[in-house]
Amino acid sequence: MSEKTKLRVATTSLAGCFGCHMSFLDIDERLLDLLELVEFDRSPITDIKHCGPCDLGIIEGGVCNAENVHVLREFRKNCKILVAMGACAVNGGLPAQRNHLDLRDILEAVYETEGGLARGVHIPNDPELPLPLNKVHPIHEVVKVDYFLPGCPPPADAIWKFLTDLLAGRTPHLGHGLLHYD
Amino acid sequence: MKEDDAILAVLARHGNDGSRLMQILRETQEALGWLAPETITAIARGVNWPRAKVEGTAAFYSFFHTRPRGKYCVLWSDNITDRMLGNRDLMQAMCAKLWLEPGRLSEDGLVSVNTTSCTGMCDQGPALLVNYRAVTRMDMARVEQMAELIRNQVPVEQWPAEWFRVEDNIRRKDALLDHGLVPGEALAAAMERGPAGLIDEIKASGLRGRGGAGFSTGMKWEFCRNAPGNGDQPAHYVVCNADEGEPGTFKDRVLLTSHADLVFEGMTLAGYAIGAQKGLMYLRGEYRYMKDALEAVLARRRDDRLLGKRILDKDFDFDIEIHFGAGAYVCGEESALIESLEGKPGRPRIRPPFPVTHGYLNQPTTVNNVETLAAACLVARHGGAWYARLGTAKSAGTKLLSVSGDVERPGIYEYPFGVTVRQVLDDAGATGCVQGVQVSGPSGVTLSADELDRRICFEDIPTAGAFMVFDCTRDMFEVARNFAHFFAHESCGFCTPCRVGTQVVARLMDKLATGHGSQYDIDEMFKMHRLMQGASHCGLGNSACNPLFDTLNKFRPAYERRLKSLEYEPAFDLDAALSQARQMTGRDDAGAHLENAE
């Protein structure tokens, strides 16, 4: 009998705080069980820089700049299933609090007019730096998303339930106790 | 300290009773212009409620202002029928003349112009409310004149009376509108039979609720009569639901304008049947202009011994009081209406228990639609068997339809139940070719031209009365989008499926409207329909996706021609979303741009 092929998984954090990834690590010793079933592609866990063809892509954080758009599109192109993990990916979350301000005012305040800036500081224009978008968006406004895993962060048990459902071929269903967010 | 005196006077008028908070807030606002923080504090102290509870009610209703309102508050009715009559252009013109942005108070604090949900003037729109007085038949000339009057600060009372004229537009009468009853006639007949006899007749008549749900009126009264009442001071109550908020519906306005006696007599009959001494009419805030006329009818009925102590010299005391809503559609749901009558935000209760056992002030309460109560008079006078002969087997009697949209003669049409949609269209003079008909308002059903032989009755299409007609030049997608925004605005916010779901749907519709739509979005809308229908707390969320579902199924091309892709499209222009950062950094390199599609 041939060895069962492992599910290939990629993860990333866009405009997020890595809190969802920390919650993911909170599945604790179940990580070892998980590693029997999956192997990681691009992820903060592996430090692989670009995503190859995967079965599952997990996205933390919303979309706040041009680089986020590129990364998100790379994931969508390579992952059969794409999951929005946590409040920021699902709704924009905390970073989207800037949406009621004009980006130009924000950049000006942060780099030009706020106190405590070094002399001669300007809004950075280095092409190395990704430009921020006018507004922060949930990821489903930029690419098609297959599943949403709500929570700030989603509890480790919810992430575990979600992954084990998916691995077992069931439609993921969080149900009472694990799903208690708007 | 003039303000304090005004507040104290209102509080005294209502016996410092917190359950009358809606009326206290409205009257205080009428006296002071708006509900300032210190006003809320004073009222909370007066009724001895926590301040947060008072503020919770004040903030819930869109007709209560917890921010300075300005001397003139213009609210354009924004139902689809108003839009079809060009309200958007008129509102823009008004804003331009007043140097205003919609929704913003002018710099000098003089005036604000905004939209509101349907004001029930669909047969004589475009309509608006100015300082909560209804204005009909707006046109460009009136807009210009109105802007002038506002700029010159002429009090609304001195504006042309013609603007405030509201027509009945009764086009077809049947048993109800041709009732021929004199005040007291139905009541006297009922008293001959006694309460139990009256309930028997109502049951025998097959009369069903005219608000749309169609529950048996006789059974409702019987349940209520048999409920023992609760607590130290058991009592029974009659509530007349005159919160006619379903866009496109205006039959209750006409009944209350021209047949108020019949409605009040119906309430009195209900009170007699269930053993109540008090009736409350919950009238929507949009119909505030009717107050004096209705109060006069009540006063006359008291003089005629048709209300008050020992009615018609029998051992029966009953009186009626009018309460006003404040612009919340959800209060048309009976348990939300009761919450509102008790001074609380209009959030539907969890049922059971039902109002017939635990309603107003936790006492047995029968909540009936205006038209139901009016029809009960016919049954009381002519008997159940007579009434049951009208209409169809399971839908006894007649129904008032509020016809508006693309017809030559919009207005009120009364038919025996069972009339075909085609018949109504013919009688109303549907202009050009009919594309669709929205029956029973946004929460009802959208009919296509293939379905015109369907019948208005509980066996086929039940309705609360709205009947909006769309000819072939109309865009059914825009009809559904108008309704989606209506529900997003009117969701009470209590349960997540409805609060979030109505917003998600409105945004998806906007995404399609701005040309970013894809098949994915249509799939999402079907998902939202299923989710909201199954998981919402009340009928508002359950039915909020009805027009979407119907138009998606029956008018699919109206959606498909807006789709940019059959797979997926981003919700916004990605490259344009970098515009501000490009401007601020002066960059224009490749990295400073995004491809909109890959």
C-alpha cells in the first residue's frame, strides 16, 4: 500500500498581527498529528518565500497595500482552497479602522506634521516599499474565498476542527461553541 | 429654563410613566427641536429609568434626533415608486439650491435634506416629510419654491396648504368601502349578540388578518378572551396596528382618513369581545398629520357614548388612545410594536408566549391590522355567514390594494379575494407592457409577466395590500437594489444574520451596480438568502432576500448583463485604490500600479 499523500498547505499574514498564526500554534501537541497529514509550503513556519501548487491556503489579515494584493493573488493562483482566517481577513478588522480617514491625511500626519520626527523626513517614496491602498479591504473583495474562519483570533480548537474536517473530506462546520462571532 | 419647563410639562402630561416614553420623546422633541443629552437625562430622571435605557430608545428610532436637527428637516421618501417619479433628481436639485450635501446639516444649522423609507404616498409621489409633515406631488417648481421658503425661514405652517393635501384616490369600492354603516351601528348589533356571540360570528365569517399573515381573527380574539391576565392588575388590551410601513402600502392611511369611525368601532368591537377597557392605536410617525382629525373623531365618539363609560348604556367601558411610532419599519411586527408601545426599542420578542397571552404590559393583547378591524364591523352588522360568502373558500371578504407605479390610475382598489393580478392591472390602466408586479411590498413576492393570472388570496398570493407595477422600461435589478437598501436600513440590529446579512446583500448589489459583479456574487446572494431565511430572529430577516431571490429567478438577465466576469471580480478598482499613495509619494513606477485583472 502506497503512503497516503499529504495535503500541501501554505499560510501567510497580510495586514494582520500574526495573532491568528499564534492561535494556530496553540493547537499544541496536535501539531504533531497534523504534520502526519500535511506538509507546509510557503508559511512563516517554513520561511519558504513563494507559494507553489497547494491544496490549501490560509490567509490571515486584510489587504492594506499593493504587496498584499500580489501575495494574495499568488495564493489564489496556487491554492485549490483558500481560507480567510480571523477577523481582519474576513472583515478588514482593526487595520480597517483607518478607513474613515483619508490616506493622504494619514501619510501627512505620520511623516510630515506629527511631532518627534527627525529633520528632513518625508513620505517615503522608495520603489522597494509597497504603496498603501486608499482603504483596507477584506480579502474576499480582491480574490474569491472559499471558507471563512471568524474570530479575533479564531480559537485553536476552531482551527483544529476546521482542518480536521477538511482533511477528513467533510464540509468544515464549526457549530455551537466554536462559532460565536458576528 | 424654558427647556426644563417644557420637559416637565410633557412628563406631567404622561404621568411620568416610562412605558409612555415614545410619546414623551416625540412631544419633547416637538417642543425643543431635538433631544439633547441633558434633555435625555431630565427625562430619565422624570420617568425613573436608567439614562441608558432612555437613550437606547431615543437612538433606535430614526425620527428621534439626538443631535441638533436644524430648523427645517426635509426627508424625501425613497421607495422605488418615488424613484420612478424622479425623486433623486429633485432631491439633488433641492440640495444644490440650498448649498447642501444630502444627510448633512447646513453650516448655519438651518436645514438638512435626506431620504427616509416609504412615507405611504406612492400614489401621489414624489413625496417627502418636512418637519414630519407629509408633502405630496413634488416637482421642480415646488422644489424651487420650497428652497426659497426655507432660505427665508418661513414657518412650515405658512407654506402653501396645497402641498400638504393628501388624496384618497379611491378607485374601486366593494363591501368594505361601501359599508354604509353609521357610527355605532355595528357595535349595537354586536351587543345584541354578546361577546361570545360576536366571537362566534367572527369565526363563522372566516375573517383573517389583513396585515399579510392571515391568522384567523375570531380565533385570535377567543384566545385573548380566554387568557386570564397576569400579575396584580390583570387587564386585556386591544392594539390596532396602524404602522403601515411596508413600502408601497397606503390603504390604512385611506381608511383612517375617510373611515376612521369604522376602524375605531372595530377596535371597540374587539375590546367588547375580549373584555378589554383600553385600546391603543399605534400609528406610524409618517402619519402624524392625521392626529387632530383622528382625535376629533375619538372626541365625537365619546360624546355619542360610543367610547368611554357605559357605552350605549351597556355595562361596557372602553376608550382608545393614539400612540405614534417614530420611523421604524420593524415595529409593524406585532411584538416589536408592543415593545415600542412600552417605550422600548422596537425589537421583536421571542415567541411563544404570543401577545394573546402575554402582550402589552405582559397582559393578554389582541393586535389587529387597521383593515381587519374595519372589516370586523361588517361581520358584526351583517353576520358571519353573509361575510363568508364574499371572496374565496379560504379567503373570506374583500381586500384593499394600494396600487402604484406604472399605471394610469394609482390609488386604492377594493376587490373580493380571488381577483387576478391581470384584472387589477386592467382596472388601474397599466401603461405599456407590464414587466413585473411587486405584491405585498419588498417582503412579498415579485411576479413576472407570465404570472398575471395568479390570484390575490391566501390560497395563492397573500398580501398586506401593496401592489407596485413596473413596465418594460424599468430595471428590475434597480427595484431589487432599492429593496435591499431598504432592509439594510430597517434591520433592528438585534440578530446577526439580519444585521450583517442585510448589509452584505446591499453591498453585493452595489458591487453589481458599479460593474464589478461576477457569478461568484450571485452565488453569494443565494447563500445569503438561505442563511437569512433560516437563521433570522423575525420576519424582517426571513423575508429580506425575497425580492432578490424572486428577481434573480425571474429576471436573471437584469443581473447577468451587469456581470463583468463569470468567475470572480474584485469589489473595487485596484489600481485606483493606489491613487492617493501615488499622489503623496510622487511615484509612478511599475510597483506603484496594480493590474485590475490577472
